[in-house]
Amino acid sequence: MSATTLSIIGIVVLIALLFLGINIGLGMLFVGFVGYVLAVNMNAAIGQLKLAPFTIASNYSFCVIPLFIMMGNFAYASGISDGLFNVGDKFLSRFHGGLGWATIVACALFGAICGSTAATAATMGVIAIPAMRKYGYDDGLACGTISIGGTLGIMIPPSTPFIVYGIMAEQSIGRLFASGVFPGILLAVLCCATINIVVRRNPSLAPDVNVRYSAKEKLSALKSIIWFVLLFAVVLGGMFSGFFSINESAAVGAAFAIIITAIKKRLTWKTFKNTMIDSVKTTAMTYVILIGADLFGKFLAITKLPMNLANFIGGLNVSKYVILLLIVVIYAIMGCLMDALPMITLTVPIFLPIILELGFDPIWFGVVIVLVMELGLITPPVGLNCYIIAGIAKDVPLAKIFKGSAPFIFPVLIAIFLVTLFPQIALFLPNLFYG
């Protein structure tokens, strides 16, 4: 059996294991180990199995993951998210569909201190669904808005997928964080425009609330996000200015989030313990995926599948944009079947050499990957955000949530097209701050 055939069989077995419900990290670990045994020998495979956990756990770059996860969890515990939606409500609710806009804006802002799409969707779902129901918004539109809003958590920095992509692709995490700012804002604006179009075509989906708040009430709402602004300024301001490294920004952000929780008198022992436990669980899940991906990636590397595939696709006599479109379609299909992190760890070793061979910027490609992942978060059968919202809005059928999310496929596709047509949307800030 040739090495290429062995690697293809390994990928097929891994996909089969995923459909059987096996944990993606353990699945990659198993297939990578067995594949290494068959490709080399048992001793070499055991050596790699011993090395992989130590390599990942001792990697200094990876320490930003638990720190940013901790920062996001304590930011949620501090109640910062309540103030974000309150500001959006006070300034936007008087417009037709304005609560939907407020939800998108609040999701974008919370994503700027969270980095997790699941946490953003869950947090905003708890806050926004009751408010939108109160004013008579359609459940499908409300849930769909929160589902797409939650995806902004992995585009606007800090972003866990950007961290993992940066480490695997050996790219600057700071540049990746900067690259996500304008595309994230662009997608938020496109989502608000989509809500406007949807409610204009069917006004019954979002009754014209027309609530007007006084200047005093708006000012009071702005005061409620002072802590968010400070946290945002300390973490991203310190990072982009060069005052902090990425790791230092994560550590300072986590510590500052704990201090904010204490100042707001929400830091009880129970809150601290539960928040730390949640952070450890999420970190452990992420590390299992990374360890499995490390071993699986080494198996693929030794079979030379990524190199052979890159040479084959690079040799096709077609435009590089046709090849890019093919890769984007593959990512879109995979996004319907698996979560963002395993998709990055599984595919970057295969597709990045192709992207580099075609002359595309790897930082820009990271943005494109994350945009395509956002499609997968709102499309069946996986559609993680839709399942999260279904767990919050327990009486709304999952099919209705997917239907409510469907119009938001178009703004994501438009964002991908615009970022491809105008790469500087993603590259302007990285080039500005990092040269």
C-alpha cells in the first residue's frame, strides 16, 4: 500500500469516526497513531505519542488560549454583557428591526473580549431573546440574529481559531488579530443590513417598536460599558501598540477581568470556582484537539499527502481564484459537519502549502477560513450556534432557528467576496501596526 493511499484511508476513517460521535481530538489521536504504526513502525509511533502532549502543553504560544478563555468567562461573570445590549437597545431600538441591530452590535462588542462563538451566542441569547420577545419579534428572526451574531466572537479579536491557525501556520497571532477587526465590522454591518431587508419585506417579523430614550438614559447606558471599554483598551490597545506581547495581553486581560468582577461585587467563591472550572474544561477540550491534531498532522506529513496535493492542485491549468473557490467550497462543506477548531487543525497542513504556492497571503487566508467557518456555525446539520440557541429558547423548534438563520448566509458570502476582491480589508491593520 502506498503512503498516499494510507493517508487517504486515514482521513476516511477519521470522518467515519466523527459521524459515529467520537471526540475529534481522540479520533485524530487514534488515526494518527495507527497510521504512524503502519507508515513507519510501532516504536516510532509510541515515540510520537509520548512527544505530542509535551510538545503542545509546553508550547509557550499556546498559553494564550486558557488565558483568553478565562478572560471571557470572567467578563461574562462580571455582567459586562448586560451593559453592551443595554447600549444597543437605547440607541437603536427606535428603528424598525433595531433590537436586531442592537443584538448584532452587542455580539460584536462581546466578541471583542470573549473569543468564543459558543460563549457569545449563549450569553447574548440569554439577554436578547427575552427582550426581543417582549416587543413581539418573531422567534425565528430573533434566534437567527443571535446565531449569526455569535459567530462574530471568532472574527473580532481575541479569537481562539486565529490563535490556533497562527500557531499551526507559523504566522503572527498579533497580525491575525488585527486582520479580523475590519472584516468583523464589515460582517456586522452586512448583518444589520440583512435584518433591515428582511423586516422591510415582512414587517410582521419585527414590529415597529419606536421607543425613544432621553439623552440622560442614553448617557446612563454608556456609563454601563465603561468597564468593557477599559478592558478592551488594555488588552487590544496594549497588544497593537506593542506595549504588551500577545501572551502578556492575555494574562493582563484575565487578571483585569477578575478585578472587574470583584469591583462589581460579583466575585463570590462560588462564582470564582465555577468560572475557573468552566475555563479548565474548555481549555482541556481544546488541548485534546490540538494534541490529536499534532499526531495526525505528523502522520499526514510522513505520507507526504499535503505536499503531493499542493503540487497537484498547483499544477492545474486554471486560475488561482478557481482553486481558491474550490478550497472555500470544501471548507464550507466541512463547516456543515464539524466545529471550527478541528477543521483548522485538520485542514491547514493540507491547504496552506497550496495557498502559499498560489501566492496568496497566509494572514488574509486565515480571515477567509474564519469567514467560511461562520457559515458552518449557522447551517445544518451541525450548526453549533443554532443548537446553542435552541437550548436557550427551549420552545422554539430547531428547524425554525435554522430557517431564521438562513438569510444571514448571504452577508457572510458577500463578506468573503469583498475580502477576496479587496484583500486590504483584512491586511490594512496588520500592515499598519506590524509593517
